[in-house]
Amino acid sequence: MTKPTKQKIAEIKDKIADFEYVKNGMHRLNGTSVDVRNIRVRKEDKAIVDIILIFEDRQEKYNEVEYDLKLLEAREWVK
């Protein structure tokens, strides 16, 4: 297994943020954003991250959320 480059990690981080933004319907609301932190790539096909969903009046934090990068790629979230 090769270590992912900083550019690849940044790309995965952006795509996960985009996925969560749309999945949670945040694209329909004003003043919302998604913060992806502590990304760890495992076996080139899994990523484990901490997610913070930011709304106008609150924040929701989810730790150690696992994403299958092959599924995100199949759904065209990661290219």
C-alpha cells in the first residue's frame, strides 16, 4: 500500500464534505457548511474522518465516520 499524497487526501476530504452537504440537505439551507477533520485513509479504499455539520443555530459532530471510497467513486463523488 502506498501512502496517499497530500493532494489526494485534500481531494478525498473535499469530496466527503460535498457528499455530506448534499446527503443532509444542507444545499437547500443558508448559512450551512460541513467541516471534515482528522482524515485517515486505510487500505486505499476506506477513509475514517470526523464530521462537523454547521447550521445557523447549532453544530452536530460525528466522530470516526467510515467512508468506502470505492462507493463514493462509483457514485462519482471521488474521481
